[in-house]
Amino acid sequence: MKRATLVRALLALAVIALSVYAAVTSSPRLGLDLRGGTQIVLETRDSPTTEADREATDRTLEVLRRRVDALGVAEPNITRSGDNRIIVELPGLQDPREAADVLGRTAQLTFHPVLGAAAEGEEAEEGERVLPDTSGQRLRLGPAELTGEGVEDAEAAIDQQTGGGWYVTVDLRGGGEAAWAELTGQAACAPPGDPKRRVAIVLDEEIISAPQVDPSVACERGITGGSTQITGNFSQEEAKELALLIDGGALPVPVEIIEQRTVGPTLGQEAIEASARAAVIGTALTALFIIAVYRLLGALAAVALACYGLISYAALVALGATLTLPGLAGFVLAIGMAVDANVLVFERAREEYAARRGKNLLRALTEGFRNALSAIADSNVTTLLAAGLLFFFASGPVRGFGVTLSIGVLASMVSALLITRVLTEFAVSRDALRRRPGLTGIAGVGRVREWINRREPDLMRRRRRWLAISLAAVVLAGSGIVARGLDFGVEFTGGRLIEYSTASPVDPEQARSALADAGFPRAVVQTSGDGDLTVRTDELSNAEAAEVAETIEELGGETEKIRDELIGPSLGDELRRGALIALGIALAAQMLYLAVRFRWTFSVGAVLAMVHDVLILVGIFAWLGKPVDGVFLAALLTVIGYSVNDSVVVFDRVRELWTARRKEPFAEVANAAVLQTVPRTVNTGMGALFILAALALLGGDTLTDFAVALLIGIVVGTWSSVFTATPLAIELEAHSSAPPPRPARSRSSAASGGFGARDGRERGDSGAQV
């Protein structure tokens, strides 16, 4: 025992030391919704000659990387997602129009001989094209003699020696050198001033430059040496843009912008500060609560909770995970969930101490950890399933929530099963605590259990009444879905959502009327709690979005864009399908896992209770008219994990008691298990409620709906685990012919002897508490 304790202590110290090192030496990678900037998601499309496969997308990514680098954005990030999507993150960029214009240019970069000027209305002959140059003059162009493949680099520079102004240097490679020499040699044969002496550079069916060949260039010889200069009356911006377009070259395949998000820096900073306040206050309240309930061991659990926060943060930065706004909420939420494992252990330790008549604190605590392990493992696996589904089927910030929730769940197990165990076992081994066991917090059964022992409620006797109430709640909430419908966010419907902060308040009806007059009759205008104005429309171009901003500015004075989200209709359909798939797989995965770990009757009861929770939550949001978006999906899948978590804890105790009481009616065993787990349910629920209440009140508008959804889910999930899942299991067991589970080789004193007044009298156990 001492050797195992020493190993755990050394392991705990190593984990904490590594966490401190990672936290000190690394910084978190903030998502754009926290630090501000623009994210653009592009999807490659098949061209007549090239398939948009992984290889073509990778080549497209490299071209886009050069274009992004030339934009001058600090720390841009560009990555491939899947086979044909590219995610471009541009921190600090608040106006996405320039980036979208540059990134969206898809045609081949080509260099053409100019065959002459074209008269108004003159049509191009076969093999030719007619395009206006940058001044508007129409030119007849011959077939392309050089493409972007022959361009090595292009760079804007200024002639400081002669004062000639800005120019663009173009470096050529491979066959591009010979092709350029031939092209310019042909043009040099025309007299100065003749359009034929020009060379047209075309990108995206647009002449971006048509310079004349310098008079010093000899006819038929052209410009040699692999490098050339384009001069003219360029401003710095014009020279840099031309160099950018030439250097960026052509994309191997066309791309389409399917998603665009812009977040102002103030919104991200406010979200960080609000979440930090909620985390500090919620954690402090949770710590005070567990100290009040479990005294010294509760204080040590609070220390372990602080270590949990350190471990979670260190894992986040060490893995290089991106911390998003929903991810930040998941980080805060996991603090409340981390309390659950400690509560499970301490409640089992209380039972063991009482069943052994208070003979050995350390033995009771050790048995508490051992007996709680099964419930802790099963409940955390179900939460990890939900978090994993978020990662694989969600996108953007919601995926970040799945990552941080997974890290939080794993860190909570390390915190509770390793750090809390080392601290508490060391404490209860001291002579001072052996003489004063009441200080530990596990020497008494607690007020909730004392009340239960006095009342001896038989909750399962009215199980059909509870099922009827649950069914009525589902029907009432579900009617909201039918009567009011669901307000799907732009993530699921496609379109554009822009949030503005105005100098003076703007009436939504007035804004709606002004936008209709400006050509946006279908715009939906709403105001948030802090007076910000939200405009939701069908898909808008960046130019149209600028018109919307001008209209709002005319009404409210100086206007700042806080948030801008553009979702293409195809992506909206895909996200909606992904959400349904995620929910369906969540139900199937939870049922399969529970069927393997428990009995099929328990599995069906838990999953039906989960469906009950989902329908009620969605129905309440329908009645309240709140949006169903990606953040709501994150909350919904979290509620699924929490609901199954609660049911698992109850069914784990049912299974344990049933193996020791095989001859008793199942309804009585289930009722005893429910009563024994009520203290854990109450204490864990209170810990989570503190955190969520802090998020709802202090987390700002963005996190309020998320916290409200989880508050509803916890309340409904607590009800369903006791009054829906368990009664359903009892009803299903009445029609099952399967025998009770076999007794385990060893079982705890509390499980075999019973706990509570009813169990003590029935079995004659002197260790039961009255």
C-alpha cells in the first residue's frame, strides 16, 4: 500500500511539474473569435481540365499562401481541411473585402501580345479576345504565349536613385525566360506609341497591366536575362497590388468562398474577460460549496481543482489546440464537471465509513476510490463520446469546444483519481485526524442522506406517474417546435449575419425599413441586450455588406462592425446534415456503449431519457425564440453527455446492489440505488450550477444562450435520470427474462450490507444509519 501511495505521489508531482513548465513556456493559440480578425473558408471546384482532388487543393493552397503573405497580415494561418477545403485565418483584418477579392481570383495568369486597338462594338476574331485595359481602352489580344507557371517571383520596389517612382520587378523561370524574350521581341518591332508595342498581362479575364516595351529593346531580340521591370506612374499601393497578383499567379482549380467570419477585437477581449470572471467566481463558489459539504477533504479537493485548471491549460497549450469562444466556455464548464468525480468518491467513502462503524478512515477512503472508479470511468466515457462527435462532425469554434471539453474530462480524471487521492490519503493518515474524524467530512452521512433516511421515500412506487409527467413535459415542449418552429442560425441556413455597435440607439423597425429601401427587403433586424444591432440576410457580397453598413451608419452615427458571418447555402445544408448525423450517432453510440457495459434494459432507459432531455431543451428554445446554431449544438451534445452521465451513475449503483440482492424485487433495489445516489446528484448539480450561473450572468451575450441551454439540460437531466430512466428500466425488466447480474468476487461493505434506514431494517444490518 505504501509503495503504491509513493508511486502515485511521485506521478502527481511529475504531472504538476510538467504542467507548470508547459504553462510558463507556452502561450495559448487564440481563435479569431477571441483575438479578432477574419476567417475565410474556400472550397476548390473542378475545372474543365483539372479535378479538385487533394493534390490540386494542396497546389492551390501554396498559391494562396503567397497571396496571403503579400497582404501584410501579421501571423496569417492557412491550412487544408479535408480534400477540397482551405481555411485562411487573417488576425486583425476587419475588412475582408480586399482579402476576398485577392483570394478569389481563380483564372490562369497569362501574357498576351497586343494585336491593336479595338473599335467600340468590334468583336474578337477566332483565337483572339477583346478586353479593356486599366484605362478603359479596348485592346485586341492574341493567344497567350506565357502563363503564370513561368513566373518565379514579382516584387514592388522604388527607384530611389533616379526618383523614378514605384515599379514591379518580375523574375522568370524555366521556359518563361525564352517565351518572354520572344513576346517582347515581337512587340519591340512596332513603333513607340503603337498599341502593338504593348504586352497584356491578364488575370481572371481582366487586363491587370499592359505595359509598352521600352524603346531600348531591339526588334526580334526582346528582353533577356530572366528578369524584367514594369514601370509607370504607380503609387505604392498600385505597385504592390500588381506584384501581388503576378506573384500569386494562377490557382490550379477554381475556388469558391463558402464561409467568412469577421470578429472585432473588442468583442473577443470582452469575451475573454467575461469568461475569466465567470471562471473565477464560479470556481470560488464551487470550492466554497464542496468545502462546506466535505470540510477538510473538500478543501483538498479544491486544491486538486486548481491543479485541474493548471493541467487543462497546460495540455491545451502543449497540444497547440486553438482556444475558441465556445472552447473557452467548455474549459469553464469542465471545472464544474470536475467536481463530479470528487463527489462520487467522497459519497462512497461516507458509505464505507458508516458501514464499517467508523473504524478506519483510510480504509473507507480507499474503498471510496475503488468503488467509485466504475461510475467515474463510465460517465466520463459517455461525455468523451459526445465531445468526440463534436470534433468530427462540427466545424469552426464548435469543434474547439469539443477539444477543450475532451481535455477537461481527461484532466478531471487525473485531478480526482491521482491528485485528490494523494492529498486526501495523506491527510486521513495523520493521527490528528484519526482523533477528530469529524473534520474530514466523510465521518458523517451528510444532511441530504440524513433527510432521506428519515423520510424513507419509495419513489419507484409511483414510477408510472413520473413517466406520465415526463411524457407531458415532452409533449408540451415539443409543441413549441410545431407551433413556433426552430430559428436556425445562419450556420444551418446559409446567409449573412452582421452585428454592429452604433453611437446612438437604432430602432429595429426603422433600420428594417431603411434597409428595405436600400434594396434589402428580407433583412431581419434585432437588438441585443447591450443595444448592439444584428442584421441577418440572405447571402450578401462584400460590396452589398458595405451598403448595409452605410445604411446603419446613417441611422446610428459612427458604427463599428463587431461580428460578420457569411455561410454559403451549400455549407449550411452540409452543417445541418452534420448536426443531424452527430445527434443520431450520439444516440446510437451511447446506446451501444451502455448495452455493452450494462443490460439492454438499462441502455434503452438511459437513451430514452436522453431523447426526453433533448426534446425538452429544443422545445424550450423554440418557445423562447432563441437561435439554434453551432453553439447551441455544442450545448445540446453536452447535455446528452451529462444526461447519460447521470443515468450511468444511478445504473452503476443499481447493478452493484442487484448483484448483492438478487432475490429482492428489482423495483426495490432500483429505489434503494436512486436514494443512495441522490446526495451525489445534488452535490454535483450544485457544483455545475454555480459555474453555469456565473457564465449566464457574467459571460456576455454570446455565452448566455449557451449557459441557459446547459442550465436547462442539467435540471432536466437530473430529473430524467431518477424519474424517467430508472422507471423505464423497471418497466422493461418486468418484461425481460434475463436473470439478475452475477455477484462480483468482492464487494464493498456498503453495497453488500445496504445503506439507509429501509435497507438496514430489511437486512438487519447494524451498520446502517438511522
